[in-house]
Amino acid sequence: MLDSLLLLLCIVIGMLFFGDTAGRSHKEEAVRMLTLELQEGFRSEHVRILVDGEEVIDKTDVSTKLLLGYAEQIAVEVEHDITRVEVELPRRHLRESIELDIETELWLGISLEEEKIVFTERDSPFTYL
């Protein structure tokens, strides 16, 4: 009986001290969110986006709302600190990629400027009027 109580006490103390992540780092446990925002320059575009090799968007007829400077948004949970985002506009034969270091949350603005895909990273949400 005393052994059982002692074991239970050790378990409780371990849970209080280490929490439920004993043996794992906080970085491994963190949920990493990447919010992709298609912004300026899209006019009836076919857009494909891959995150770490997995397709997250394949849409045709994507257009920027001119008064807002905004077209589409998608939030993606990512598994790794370093995340690769690939953006392709097949009709324009454009493709660009970027590697991002994501600790917890990151917003990535994607625009089309002068026949180039342009990325803007932020650690807080973009604002639109």
C-alpha cells in the first residue's frame, strides 16, 4: 500500500514538474500555423500552392478584389520549423518558392507584380481596408 502511494506521488510530482511533455522539447510540441494570403495582381489566375510538397491550393479564376488588395486566404498547420512554400501560376509559366522559419505563426502575403511572384512575411495578420 505504501509503495503504491509512493509511486502515485512520484507520478503526480513528475506531471507537475514536466507536464505532459516529459522527454520532448517545447519546439517539437508547438503547433505551427502558416496563413497564406493571395494579395495584389491576380486577374482570373490559375494558382497552385504546395507546402512542404503537399498541395494546399489548386484554384482557377483567382482574382484580387481591387478595393481590398486581397484575393484568397488559407491557413495550414505545418509540422516543421523550416517550411517550403511553392507557388505556381501555370498559365503564366511562373513558379517561385520560399523557405520559411516558423516558430508558432506566420502570415505569408503572395502577390503578382510585373510578372513576378513576390512574397511578404509577417508575424501578425495583414490588415485590409
